[in-house]
Amino acid sequence: MTSIHFDLDADYIELNQLLKLAGLCDSGGAGKALVAEGLVTVDGQPESRKTAKIRAGQQVVCNGLRIRVRAATGG
């Protein structure tokens, strides 16, 4: 499985937006469709909330891609 890191620069990101920004879909609406189809897990559990708040330290898996969310470091 391919893994990528997503640097979170806020307290959280909505799941559908994370899927879009990670390149798994072209829009937030398409991200909602992936969640509705049951293709997304968060921390190993199926996630049905399209706008679930994803925070640093969580892992999202969809279509063979693992997204590891981490806090952005200031610089």
C-alpha cells in the first residue's frame, strides 16, 4: 500500500476535503461520494461521515492509499 503524509496546518480537516487535497478525487463532492460508497477507513474503521473531522495523528485509507495526517511544523 502506498503511503503519503499530509501536513495539517489547522486543528482539523474535513474528510472529503482531505481526499481532494491528497489527490484521490477532483472535488469535495467526489470525496463525499467515496465515503458514501464505503471506500474510506479512518484509523482502521469504516467511516461514513463525509465531513468527519480528521486531526493530526490519524490515518485515512482509500483506494489503496494511506494518508498519514501530521501537524505542520512552523518554520
